[in-house]
Amino acid sequence: MNINAVVFDMDGVIFDSERLVVDCWKETANKYGIKGVEEACKECLGLNRQASKEKWLLRYGADFPYDAYKQEMSDLYHKRAREGALCMKLGVVELLSFLKEGGVKVALASSTREQVVTWQLTQAGIIDYFEKIVCGDMVTNSKPHPEIFLKACEQLQVVPAETFAIEDSYNGIRAAYAANMKPIMVPDMAEPTAEMKELSEVILPSLLHVIEYMRGL
């Protein structure tokens, strides 16, 4: 296996969290009569906290009480996650084990805050697979800017052009491509577009398929 390093996104790649976020936003929105939150959530796939807020304010207006609604949604999300609603995606442990056995360096580059990332990876029992973890509150620029991926590669001490990035969102793929990495798209809520096919090394239906793909390299 001729692979030096792999950098993972988290939401939608490791955890089926994006659907849970949408469900919690919809429940919160129904309480206050807010329309169109599912589309708002899709616009924010791959973005960090500040970039997401800007998208919501652009959609609903500068006086939209985003912080209050976001906190209520977040409380509901974490309650459901603690109750077992947050599931890992198919093939996560298998792929991480495969990479570890192959001596491949592994990092995480997630737009989510460090506190949440650490908690979720720890609860899932997989945090030790990651040599380095870079989160949304550790960088200045949100995806699709390449900063978070470049920082992960720098911390792993690997060349971006020799490193794979596994992503599910458009902004994530754009960021990995801009970092001169090798993006692998494993779609979650966002279906592949012509742009994604152009920017990605390959588009695969699951992480189990990523194993088979990497075995052939």
C-alpha cells in the first residue's frame, strides 16, 4: 500500500451527525415557526461555527437570533447523542484499523469545535487512531479555504500532494483540492456534482469501499 497519510473529516464521514443536526434544527425551528432550515443546514455543510452563522444571517436577516437558536439546537443534539442517537458511519473502525496496520499516518480536520470533536471521538473509542486533530476553532479560515488541511499536513509532517483527504461535503472537497491533496469523496447528504467529480480523485459509496480502493494503490 503506497499511502503516506490520510486526513479525515468528521461530520458525515466518521459520524452520521449531519442528519442528527438537521433533525435537531428542524425540531427547534418548528417550535418557533422558522421555515427552510433543512436547506440552511445543507448550505453550511463543512463550514465552521462563524461561517455557518454568516450563512444563517444572510438567509434570515441580521436580526435573526442565531446564537440563541443554535444553543437550543446544540443542547438537543448533545442530549440525543448521549442517548445513543449519534452513530458511526459504516466502515470507520475497519478503515482506521487498516491504516494503522499499514503504518499510515492519520489525522482529523474537522470544522467542529475541539471540545465537541474530542468528546465524540472519545465516546466512540476511536480517538487514539488519530495522531493529530485540527478543529474549526484552531484555524482562522473555514473550509473551503485549505487552511485546516494544510495545518493537519504540517502537524503530520507530510506533503499535501502525497496525502489523501476523506470528505463528504462540497466545501470539504474544495478545501482538500485547494490544499493540493488527493480528495476522496464519500457522499453523505450532498450528492456528487460535476464539480465534485472533477475535484475528487475518486467518489466511493462507503468507507469500506475506501479500503478496497487503497488496497489497489
